[in-house]
Amino acid sequence: MNLEQNKQHAVAFYQMAYEGNPRQAVEAYVGDEYIQHNPDVANGTEGFIEYFERMQREYPEKSIEFVRVIAEGDLVALHTHQIWPDNDQYVTMDFFRFDDNGKIVEHWDSIQQIPETSANPNTMY
């Protein structure tokens, strides 16, 4: 496994999809299968493409910042800060599993909205 390459590919894949080009992202970075664990997104590549095309249509002004990228074995973890319309902010943690050819074949995520107030002065990212 090429950990640095997998990290770069995970970021490029997610950024490309998030910015409105999910079909191009799938063609460039996904393997023979795409197992989806997010319950809001259908399994497989078409479910992924449909979801991100809809997000681009409905929320074209959203933005994403990649805060951390961690790789181990066949997994890459992305820690992101997302800003949606009306300053609606989220922290996400996405995990991608790569196959032996360096292609993404599985995805898990956890999403948490950033609250307006916090019991501490630290950011969630």
C-alpha cells in the first residue's frame, strides 16, 4: 500500500465529488465496487453520484476544508470542516478503504453539527 498516494487520492476524490463532479471522482478513484455505510446514501457508485449531484444543485455555495488526513494499512481517514448556507457548520470524519490497486472500495462517515456554544474554547477541528 502506498499510504501517501492513498491519502492524496482520498482528498482528491472527496473534494472533486463535494465540489460537484462526483462522476469524474468515481471514474478516477473508485474500484470495482463501492460499499457505502452512510444510511443517507444508496450503496454503490450511482448512489454516491446521485447524492453529490443533488447536494451541488441544492447547496452550490458549500465549502470544505481538509483538517487532517491519516492513513494506516488500507484505510484513509479524513477530518473535515464543512460550511453550508447560512453558516451551518459541520465536522465530519470519513474513512475510505482502498483495494490492492489503490482504488477506493468502501466508505464510512460520522457527521456532527458544530453548536453555537461550547463548554470549552477549543474548535471541533
